[in-house]
Amino acid sequence: MKLAALQDQFRQWLVTGDEAGTEAFGASARPGLQVYQNNYRVQLMGCLEVSYPLLRRFIGEDAFREAAITHIDAHPPRGWTLDHYGADFGDTLRALHPRNPDLEELAWIEWMLGEAFVAADTLPATPEALASVDWDHANLVLAPSVRVRRAVTNADDVWMALRDGEAAAESEWLAAPEGLLVWRRDHMARLRRTDAVESAALLALGNDPGFGSLCETLVALLGEEAGVQRAGQLLADWLGTGVVLGVTDA
């Protein structure tokens, strides 16, 4: 058997733990294979524990371990490093706990705060650069650290309580869907809840960065006068907080 084929066979066994795969390496290899299998799974479990410490505390050791084992069985590493292992852990939580979307949202918060922290460094636009913008043909430049999603629970309140070492806030459904925004400013990853309108606006910018398109989205939601006014308010807030870095000519 060629070395590449042997390596591939070993990898397949390592991921699945298939008994037939164990026998293919011979009886004498069994003790060593068990050590490899244990080390493999322990390392992946450690990755999830490091990435989701507050989620782990919130759901408890047993529930976290069950979810982690399920995830490891279904999602072997696919990259050259383990830096991104566990990025899709929220999918496993959603499948295991379909009636508890707060768990998937809490996992999203923890992961995205980490992603925002290591995002590319950037500089905001100066006031002088914004003075001569043709807003009819302007594209808004979101910070590379920006992450946004729809939210249906108060997972952000739960995360903040856990972060501050307080008794965990009770998970609750929101009266209506809102949004979660993560970004980095002044070397600190930040989180805040957005209302449904701001969430829709940020998601729309991900598809079309044009300021004109943003205004159209808000006019469709709020009406012409209120929509244009809200577009100006949001732009001022995003520029001031570093969510939007600047404007380019479309």
C-alpha cells in the first residue's frame, strides 16, 4: 500500500473510529491507535471549550460535552490548523436543541467576538474625506470586523451577565425579531443589539454597499420621509462608532 493511501485510511479511521478500520492495521497496532483516537478527540474537545467558555458555563458540563461529542463525530477538522475548528458549532446546537435558539445565538456571539478581535486593522475616514462625497453615487465601507445577524432571543443579555460573572440572565424570546451586531473598535470587540430596521439595513449593505440602495431599503420599511431620516441617523452612528469606516465613489 502506498504511503498516501495508508495516510488516508488512517485519517478515515481516526475520524470514524470504525472497528473494521482498526483491524486493517493489525492487532498489534490496536493499543497505539486507541491512544491516537483519544488524543484526537480530546484536542478537538479542548478547542470547543476554549472557543465557547461562557456557553459551556451556561448549559453546564454535561450538556456541553454531549453537544461537543456530537459535533466532533459529525464535523472533523477540514483545515491545516485548528484555528477555525468549531465555527459551525452553532449548527450542532440548533439541531440538538431546536426549541432553544438562545444557545445557537449565544454560540454565534462568542465565536464572532473572537473573529472580530483578530480582524484586519483599519483606519476610519477623516471628516475632510467625507465633506465632498457625492451621496447619490457613494458606497459605504463596513469595517472588516463587522458581523450581523437576525436575533429572536435576548442572548446578548445572557452573554453580558455571564461575562460580568453575574447570575445568568434568564433566556427569553424577544417580542419581535431584532438583530445582533459585533464589531471591533479601539482594540476591543463590541456587541450590541440592534432593532429590526438597523439589522435589515446592515444586512442589506452586505449585499449592496450603495448609500442610495440603503435609503431605498429604509424607505420601503418606513416610508419616504422617515426612511431618509433614519438613513442619515444610522450613517452618523456607524461612522461615529467605527461600524462604517468611510465612503468610496461607486
